[in-house]
Amino acid sequence: MKFTFPILTLCRGGAQRMLAEIINGLVQRGHDVTILMPPQGKVDYEVNCKLVRTKTDYTVEEIDYPKSDVIISNFYLTVPSAHAASQNGKGIHVRLSLCYEPTFLPNNDVSFPSYYLTKHLIVLSQNQQQLIYLNHGIKGHIVPVGISSTFKNLHIRVPNDPLQISAIVRKPEGGFSWHREQEYLISQLELVKTEHPNVIINLISPPDEFYDSPILKSLKNTNRFRFFTPGNDEELSYHLNHTDIFVNSSIYDSASIPGLEAMKCGAALVTTFNGGNIDYCRDEDNALISYRYENRLGQDILRLIQDEPLRTRLAKSGEKEVEKWTWERSVNILEKVIEDITIKN
């Protein structure tokens, strides 16, 4: 089967990672996959398919599309050209909604009606499925995220060493990180550090975002936290393997990959409810979950610092849960969804 993916960028991030993994998985199964990307689009993930750079900056136009069986758009700015190409007989248009843009990004007057351009929809979680169904009447097929086999528990934590607490921070400038509640995260980590000065608190950021962010650099210069900028999965997995408690403060995600990665590396998870993490998080069973209004993220971290048996139990339960969250499963489900759509179309 021939697939065309209009993609604006493959910079580091959960959404772009899923695109890369899905594309590579389809290629491995013998499908013919083409990526259409504007000239300035970044490619931070290895993709084993044909990549065609378009002639127009920042956009993919209808004329750029080759004839294929399926066109998979993945962001509201790629939807109109994918729809137009589909209308011109270049393939069935399927929207892969990696985030629900109207409640996440500016220009919701454009992104909201874009959900009416195709009935064929793929979402990442039950929460996202319900949200879009309530707003648009379209019930998307769920294709869950996965975790790379690079992430695993190496069993290298040293008993009686100072506890390590880790969290991901992204570039705040630009308005794309508001949902991460990073100011709240930092305030809660500072509360923990005040109560337990000996714990080590790690902040992990993609290298390019850290070096491009005055706010993150300023935070590092306070010397209150230890910063890491892993350049690949192996480095990130290594840091997560030294992490005893992983903290996620996001309040809005279609899916939430960092928590899964940390769980797979054997860390106990403390998180806020963000919608996408409920498919794998169960409060008091494999994580501690709080709603943002409860303002207890720091208290949950302190609880795990003080209660080693609970911390160990949550970590073991989380590691068991994440066994089924593979990219192979994701690609298998997507392939079946596409087959069903093409048969019924």
C-alpha cells in the first residue's frame, strides 16, 4: 500500500517520535511511504522512507502530493492540502490527530473546523477520542503510543545513594509549553528540596531547546538543579535508570510518552492528570496522580521519598504495565485501522 505523510517537521517531541516510529514500522511491513516536508523542516529522527522537500516554505501544497492509496495528515495546517489532494483522487485522507489543536494552540478558528474535512480519524487515547467525539461527532480509532526497546531497566541504581528525582522541561518561549505547567513544577520541586536537601533533582531537556532558551539557561544558572541534555534515547534511558522518582506536571496531553519511558526504566511515577496518561496510569497502583487544582504534586513526591515500600511497589507495577506499550503494537493497530477504512471507503 502507498502512503503519503505531509509533515512540517520531525524535531524532537512525542508527536514527531510517533510519526517516525509509525512510518518506519509501515516501511518494515513492506509499504511504500513518502514524506512531504517544507525546505526548513527538521529531521531529528531517522526515517527509512522517501523524503520529498516541497518548493514552498512552511507549507505543503496540493500539487506536491503524489498519487497514493492513503494520505495521512497529522497537524491542522496539513489538513487542507491533504483534503484537496484526496478530492483530486490522490488517496483516501485519514487524519492522525496527535494533539487536539483547538484547545491546545492559537488559531482555533482555523483548527476547529478543520476536523470536519474528513470522517476518517485516528487518535491516541480514550480521553482524546471522547473529546473530539463530543465536539465534532466523529469517533476516532485509537492507535496508542509506544516505547522504544532502548528504554529498559538496567538495574544500576545504588542502594543508600541519595534519591534522584527527574523531570522533563521544554523551551517555554514561543507558547508551546504552557500545558506542561513548568512554573508549578519548579515550585513543587523547590518545596521538595527544602524538605529534603540531600535529594538530587534532575531537569532533562532536548539539547537544541536548552541552548535556544534563555529561561532554561537562567534556571540552570541558579544551581538549584542538575541539568541534562541527552542527545539520543540511550542517553535519556541512562538518566532515567538513575531516577528513583519521575515527575510529570503536564495538564493536557493526547498521550504522555515520558511517563511511560520512565516507568519502563524502573522509576516510580508522580504525575498530574492530563487526559492522555489515564490509559496507563492507575492512582495508588502504578503511579500517584493528582488533579492540578489539588496542588499536591510536591506532597506526592515527598510521600514517595518517605515511603520506600510504596515507591518500590509503584515502580514494579509501572514496569509491568509498560510491557505492552510497544511501537510494534501501535503499527499493528494502525495497519488494521487503515485496512478497515480502505475496505469501507
